[in-house]
Amino acid sequence: MRLSFDDATEAFRREFVAWLADNMPDAATATSERARSSAYIPPWARLWQRKLFDAGWLVPGNPPEFGGRNASLVEQFVHQEEMGRHKIYPSYNPQGLSIIVPSILAFGTEEQKRRWAVPILRAEITAALGMSEPDAGSDLAGLRTRAVLDGDRFVVNGQKVWTSGAHDADVILAFVRTDPGAAKHRGISALVIPTDSPGLTRRPFGSIVSPDERDFNEVFFDDVAVPKENLIGDLHDGWRVATGSLGHERAMLWLGFAERLDDLIVHGGAALAEQRLAGDALVLDWFGNLAVDAYALRLLGYRTLAKARRGVEATEQSILKLLGSEAVQDATLHMMEALGPDGLDPDRRSAPLDPLHYEAYTASWWERYLRSFAGTIAGGTSQIQRNIIAERVLGLPR
Amino acid sequence: MDFELDDEQVELRRVVRDVAERECPAALVRAVVGGSDDGSGLWKTFVELDWPSLTVPAGDGGMGMSAVELVITLEELGRVADPTPFLATTSQYVAVLRECAGPDGRAPLLAAVCAGGTGAAAFAAGAAQARSDGDGWLLGGRARHVIDGDRADEIAVVAATEAGAGAFVVPVGDVAVTREPTFDGSFHLATVDLDGVRVAGDRAFTGPGVEAGVERARQEAVTGLAAVMVGASQRVLDTVVAHVKERRQFGVPIGSFQAVKHMAVDVYVAIERARALCHFAALTIAEDDPRRELAASLAKTAAGDCQRIAAQHGVQLFGGLGFTWENDLQIYLRRAKVGEPLLGSTTEHRARAARLVLAGHAATEVDG
């Protein structure tokens, strides 16, 4: 047990931080055009992502031809930690970079890697993830979008929903049912579907935050023809790709929550001081809880990292997600209420804008509270996480 | 940043758990509560294993281990509701001597611990006073809620002097002690009357650095108590999980019901949260990191939270079977709860942690 990383890791960190200092986009450029959905990358951000790719700093764990430098797990962690500290993202198409590319690199052919993974990495195209359906949310394996193999193409019919950024994306990695006769986990396949395919309709819809916030989409497939070579992994073996994809999504997800909790301490601390509430006994009680959660999450995250480094499959991702997402929700709710009537104004920022960061992270306390539900619902609800912990960690019967 | 126990620490935990489970079954704790045993046999076992000297510096004849090993040990002893004065001796008395007394002053006192002697500490700078009296010191006041104050061989009394806090080591026979009743019958708390007690010069530790040493010892004591609460809470959870796997209603184990699962998970997460912070607090003590004051308060807060939910859900999930004296649940429940108000309550530590964090807007990155 030690409180610091080793010297080699710290040297890696210094190298990356120095590179960031020379290469980060300036604030004026970044404020000139904001990322408007999770599959729209503004021109300045495309240049930024391309720079990272060329320098091997985009996904350091990858080999150089895929934007990396074969970095170790701990180095990848430090890289992500510094991105967070600098309030900047490697890509403004997070699903493309963190879920779809790793899936194609893990399960795709060389041709598929060249055709989709590299262009996504180089910010030449963007991608959306087609998993959830109206009747397949937590029960993802219950998905019903059908793909029928017909000669050298699949014909796809059905509907996806919550498909973030689909209206701005060039391709969708969609999970479809190819064998309706098999057990539900066994009859699924993964297809890359270009969004300009005839018969594919995207309908963006507003979120609880605002009718004008357009990131979520309904995506309808009406006899959409998809070439057979767009199949990722083996036919009917899509569940393995799906769980692998979510594994990529979840591996360091906790760090995002840890950063949100640190932000809440800083932003909340400043707002409470301004309101002369920083010494209030009732405030201290929940604010102390925020501090406990923030430290505990980071420490448990570090432990998970150490386990992963030893190659031990961590069952702890569920604990980290549950603890982190609920702590963020609890603290944002407290902040909103602590401000009293001032907390009602939906346009009053909770902190100064970070130009390279998503605006949501400094939006009103009301908006931050609403968005905290993305943490407790998306990527496996808190109820599902509790079921997973109960069954896999505590060994309770299904 | 490596936040995993190393191989030796894992081995230490295994050894302590084995001994604790074998030598301190629920039957022993029940015997102590009932008055037919005083736990001295168990203490003798601990002494034979050299455990009381765990954090006594090697130069003073001890094992010279760090607060991390102490916390690992205390958690395991909390798990069996250890009825001996181990907690007070190691995390309080030894800590005060190590942090407040110079090498010459502490040598004979620590040698006594290595030989099987016991100690307690009264952190009573607000309630006890000391004034210089010839070649010794004269104490006054009354210290309350002193863990093992009625049965330890020695009490390290932290008392206010004209020049800040000092530490005064008093044989328990020299003071008037009264055991305070608590709901945990195998846990000792005492009121110590100090009026007119004389302390020889070689047992008085005052002057520059002592007040800071007292604070450091207090942090260790707080962390140690938190670890005991975590261990006892873990035992409550273990007991409950075993029960809900076995107990069948409506034709199925009740542990298959989501309402039951989710309650058990909330206890589990609260324990993980508290244990991580206990380890962090121990590590900041071991590495003398400046966040040790904050870390101790975070640990005690999280331990307070976890005992609360463990007790609440523990009894509830056992149903009627948990509401009996025969069920061992009540033993560990009591041990988990008894630490809550001591050395600063959950609410006090939570507010303290909040103040420290608000003052510094401290970010949580552990690597600094």
C-alpha cells in the first residue's frame, strides 16, 4: 500500500502534461463552436483529436497505428486523469472513441478496422451506439430489431431508442436479432450500419433538461440493406461484442464520477461561501457526506485499478458506479436546495464555464441535478447494479 | 497509487482472522457478558503472539508495524467483538506514548506493554488539568467515557497545562475509576476521577510538540475505533447474508427477493466505503501525510454510517429471529454501535471533515 504512483508513472504523467501545455486548443477557439451532440465534433475539436492521434496520445493503450503508444493500464489511467484535470476530452464523440472503436478493434477484421475504427479515431467520421430499444432497456438481450441474411446482405427492420448523437453520426453500431429461434443471448449479431442507408430514419427528441437539447434519437429501420461484410464478430455472437463494449464503457467510468464529485466540492464550496452557508450546521452534515463519498470512491477506484493491473477481473465496477452516481445525485440535489429560491433559475450557472468542457458540467444546479439521473439510469440502472452486487459479490440467489 | 493490501498484510489478516475466530467465539463473548469469564485467557493468547506490541517501535522492543497493520488487526478483532483491552492498549495508550514521550521516558512503559501490560488513554484536555507540583505534577478534573479506563494497568491522561496539553501516565490503582454501564456488556467504559492525583516527573510528558503529539495519537485512536466498527458491521452483514440464503418463505430463499438483496447491498457498499477510508486514514498515519486529520474524520464518519445501516437492515432482514438474545447478531450489533458516540460522534466528525474540505476545497486526488 502506498499513497503515490511510482516514478516511471509520474514521468509518463509529466510527459503528457507537457505535451498538453503545448497542444491544447485555446479557450476562444473552443468557445467559437460548441459540441452540440455526442456525435458532432466541431472543426477545432477534429483538429485536436487528429493531433492526439498522430502523437499517440489519443488512446495510449493502443498501438501507434490506432492512436496510441502501447501504454500500460496505469499509464492509461493517468492519461485519463490528466484529461479530466485539464477539463478536456480526447474526442467529442465519446461513444465512438470509447465503445465502438474498441469493439471493432477487438472483434473486427483488418478491413473493418481500416474502414471504420481508424476514421473514427482520426475524427473523420463519427459513430453512435444502437443498443436500447423501446422494449429492451435493462433487459438488453431482449432486443427485437431483426436482421435477415439475404444473399450478401442483411435486411434490417425494427427500432432503436436513446441512440445518442445518431442524427449527427455517420455510422451506427447496432445490435440486431439474427436468430429468433435461439436463446435470447445467443441470437444477436453486431452490424455497422451507415446512417445514410435507404430506409433508415433518425428522429432526435428533447431531454428532460430542454426540448432543444437534441442528443437522444429514435432510429427506425425499414427494410434497410446492410452489406454482409459489415458484420462485426461472428454471426449470432453479438452478445459477446455487446458485453465487451459495455466493459470498455465501464472500465474507468468511475473516474468520471470521481471528477464530478471533486467538481461538486469546488463548485459547491464556492457557491456556499458566497451564500454565507459554509458554516451552517445542516450544510456541514451533507457536505461532509460529499467529502466521504468523494474520497471513498477514489480510493475504491484505485483499488480496482490495482486489481485490474494484476489481471483480476473486478466485480467492483458495479459498486463504483452505484456509489459514484448516487453520491453525485445526492450532492447536486442538496446544492440546489441549499440555494433556496436562487436555485430556481435554470440559467444561473453553478460555476464559471470551462471552455473545453461540456457546458453541462457548469450548468445550473437544477440542470446538474437532472443530469445526475443519467448516472443512475444509463449504463445499467442503480437497481440493476444492486442486483449484480447481490448475486455476484454477496452470492444471493437469483 | 497502490491501494491494495500487500501479500504480508493479506497474510496478517488471515492469521488474525484464524486466531480470532478460533479463540474468540460468540460463546466467549457471552461468557464475558454473563460474568463467568473476564477475557484474560484471550488476552494471554494475544500476548503470546506479541500482538499488543504490534505498533510499539522495534527500538522499544515491539514489532514496529504501521497503522495499516493495526487497522487490519483491529477490524478482525471487531469482527469477533473482542472483549479484551486490545483496542485501548494499542490504538490509544501506545499511540500516546509513541507520539508524546521521548525515547527514555517511554522505554519502561512500552516494555511493560510488550510484556503483556495493558493501557488506556483519556483524551480529556477539556475536562482534566495538570499543574506542576515540586518534582511531579498534580492532576485535577474528571475524564469520562474512557475506554478500558477501569481495567487497564495504566491510563495515559491527556490534561491541560499552562503550556498546552500534556500526557500523564497514571497507574489505574492511583485513581478512582467507575465503570460506566453500556449496552455492550463486553466493552469497558469508565469515568476516571483525577482530583489530587500525583504523577511523578518521569511519567509526565509536556512541552513543545506534545500537544501536536496528542493530536496525532487522537487521530490514530479515532481510526482504530472506526476499524473496530467496520469489522463488527462486516460480521453483522456476514450473519445476515448467511441467514437470507438459508431462510425460506413462499417456497424460496428470502435472499432471492430484490427488496432483501438491495438492503444487503446497501450495507455492503457502506462497509466498503468505510473500510477504504479506514485504510486511507491508516496510510496517512503510516506515511505521516498532512491529510491525516481529515482522513481520520472521514473514516470515523463512514464507520458511523456503516454501523447505522448494518444494524438497521441487519435486524430488519433477520425478522423475528433477529429479535432474540440467542441469535449472535445482537453481539456484533452492539459492538458496531458502541463506538459511534465515542471519540467524536458521526455527526461531529462529518462536520469536521466538511470544514476541513471547505477550508481547502481539497481535491481528492491521492497522489497529490
